Amino acid sequence: MYKVIKTNDGFMVEDQYEGEYVHDEHGNNLFDSEYEAQQLMTIARMRDAIDAIFIAVEEGDAETIAHLALRYKQLFGTKEKQNEN
């Protein structure tokens, strides 16, 4: 589970399972805006989703694949849902 936290210096994304801060592709983990931290949190969630689905595909676990697909559709929304906002 990830959480955006506000510090005295800016915003960070905390991986609450690992107890570490998430960093971007440049190694940055501190951001001036909450929006930047939210974007990084979305990327971290998507990375986890891809890893979980990949493992399920490798194992041939159709039930888990279907469950994860529904879960991630709810988490990330669909193109149609995003266009409504």
C-alpha cells in the first residue's frame, strides 16, 4: 500500500509495506507538488499490478488473472470513466 505524505520539504510516496520511500526513474523521492507525488504513486501501483498479473499468467492461474483484472479496473478506472470527469 502506498501513501503520499507531506514533509517540511515537500511530498513523498511511502511504500507502507516495505517502510521505504518510492523514487522515480531519476532517483528522486521528494517532490514540490502533491500532484507529482500522486503521479508517482499511480506508477508504483501500476508496476505492482503488472507484476502480479505477470506472475498469474506464468502460473496459468485464470481465476487470479480475472480477479486481478477486475480489481485493477476498479483501482485505475477505464477510459470511459476518465472521460466522464
